[in-house]
Amino acid sequence: MRIAQNPKSLILGATSASLLVLALPAVAAAADDNKTQACVESLWPAAKGAGVTRATFDHAFQGFTNDPEVVEAANFQPEYVKPIGEYMDRVVSDKRIEAGKQKLVDYQALLGSLETRYGVDRHVIVAIWGVESNYGTQPGDKNVIRSLGTLYCTGTKAKFAKPQIVMALKILQHGDVTLEAMNGSWAGAMGHTQFIPTTYASFAVDQDGDGKRDIWGNIPDALASTASYLKVHGWRAGEAWGYEVALPKGFDPKRVSESTVKPVAEWQKLGIVRVNGEAFARASDKASLFAPAGAAGPSFLVLTNFRAILHYNTATSYALAVGHLSDRLRGGGPLVHPWPTDENHLALDQRIELQQLLLARGLLTGDADGVIGPATLEAVKAYQRTKGMPVDGFPSLTILKLLRSEG
Ligand code: CA
């Protein structure tokens, strides 16, 4: 609360204490209201400078109030980093595979023309559509101006939000979408493709030629926008995103950095092969080894197109889900190596105990709050290194028991 800095509350402060208590909620609301209006107005110079008219600006912000759900979503901290296997199972579900196969049939001609024009594999386009918005069925139902305005005016993500708002206003002004239909996620990711406004401005495509780039309601525009985005970000026609591979016995993938890139031939020399016994397409493809669950889970050689997918979303688990879903849409089977599932679920009190033991060893700083974030994962990795264990950072029961046994 910043009400003490508001002149109105200072005036009220001179009145009797009992009156102040009674009057405070209404005054606080009015003060918040004024603050929000002042905040909206503070956006005007930037919008005007970008060519937005006052009419567009006023229309977009008419009756604007902050959306508490957006603030809540922006501040949400997941209690526990879910194992990647859980994420993959959820995202690449049988239901999503079946729905995607139907989309390949329904949009066969469109996808064919996008493949020709952009060189991007139709299965990958549909996979991104599926992961981003569940084929347009879950594009987010929050008005983008309100979401971004909230992020700006509550200071939650103000630096991110300001240029996005200006761009969103320009999109509205151009008439690509109405204010009412300009919906998306709490963070302003919009439509079938979940583009934020600045991404939209640079990469959205008018595929059907009606003069509007409509990623909210027009599937040709949306899918062409995805293909265009991937092409610009380095997609190579005719190449795979990556392969599930088998490692030679005793090979610890976590001893190889994910940023190590070398030709497939070099990996083959180490004894790495494809799981299904097929040959790699080209020995010269630049690949890195990706084994997010360590030696206990599946391993992959990922290629340039995996890195193109990472431009859509920087999470490697996301890129893997898109890649694997695209394989499944093409008719491929499930991963050969299962994800580890048995020892990754510590209860809250166990997670706190784990952190306390890591704190006691000087491997972790801060509080033992049971929230497994990057610091805890790094601490677990450091501990695993000292024990000569596979270094995967998983806060497993095995680790906890070992720490306990050492007192
Ligand atoms: Ca269009």
C-alpha cells in the first residue's frame, strides 16, 4: 500500500482516528483509481510518439481497471519444479496427438502451401499450434490491453509491458482485430500462435490476403505466422529437430554440456546411435546432446531446428515437447526410454529437510522454504558431484536419504 504517500490520506490523517478507520476503504479505492488513471495517462506520450491516435488510446483504455488475476498469475511461483517426464506426458497426450492428426487432414492444402513457401515441416507447425493454444481452443480469454496495462500499472512487469502496450495499440488502430477480440494470456501472448504484440508486429503474416494479420480468428494467418517465425529464426527445410538416441553403457550425459555442439559423426564416434536402429540423416548435422533427466531417462541429439523452436519459447522442455509431438503426428511411436518416475517426489517437509541439510553443508544459502528453485537444483548438483553421482540436480529421496545418513 502506498496510501501514506497520497495527499488525500495525509489530509485525512489530521481528522479523528475513528473517522479515518471508517473512511479508509473508500478513500483507498478512490486513491487507487486516481493512481491507475494517472498511470494510463503516463502511457500516452509513448503511444502518441508511435503514431497512435488519441481516439484509439481512449477507446482501448475506456473504463480500465487493473485485473487482480493478472497480478496473481504474474506473481505465481510454482512450488516445485515438475519433473520433465510429467510435463511431457501432459503436453504430448494421446488426446493432443489425435486432435493434431485431424488438423493435418483438415488443413492439408494450407499446410502444404506453407511447407512450400517457408520450408517448415507441417508436423512442427501443427505441433506448435497444439502446444501453444491446444489448436486454438485455449488461446487465453484475457483482454490484452487490460493484462498488459495491469502489468504496467501495478509495476509487476512494467518494463516488459510498456512497449507491448504501444504495439498492441498500433495493432488495434490498424484494425487487425477489435478490442473485444484481442484476447490472450495474462502475459499478453495472443491468439492461436500466442505471439506477444512486438513478436506479432515483426512476424505475423496475412496469409489469406484480406489486409489483416488475424492470429486470433483466422487459421491460415495464424499457421503462416508460425511458419514465418520459424523460418526467420533459422529453420532448415528438410531437416529433423533431433533424434532420441541410445548412449553407450556407462556414458553419463550430464558430464557433457548441453551447449556442446559438434557434428553427428563426432557423437557417433562416442558410440551414440538412434534408438530405432535407423541411420542419422546426415553425419555433418550440428548436434548437441540433451538428456534432461540424466542417465535415468531418454537422451536426444538435437539439431539446428531444435534451436529454432527455442526461439518460440526458451524452455528446452518446450522445444522437446514440440519436437516429440511433431514426430508423433507424423506417425512415430512413443519415446523408447521411459522418463524416471519413481524417486522425484519429495513431500514439502522432505523438501524443507533436504534444503536444511544442504544449508548445513554450505551448498545452499537462504531459507529452507521447501520451494525447489534454481538454487536448490544447483546445490543438489554440487552435492552429487562431491559424491561422484550422476549430476542431474533432482531433489530425490535417494539424495535426501544419503544426506540424512551423513548427519
Ligand atoms: Ca488475413
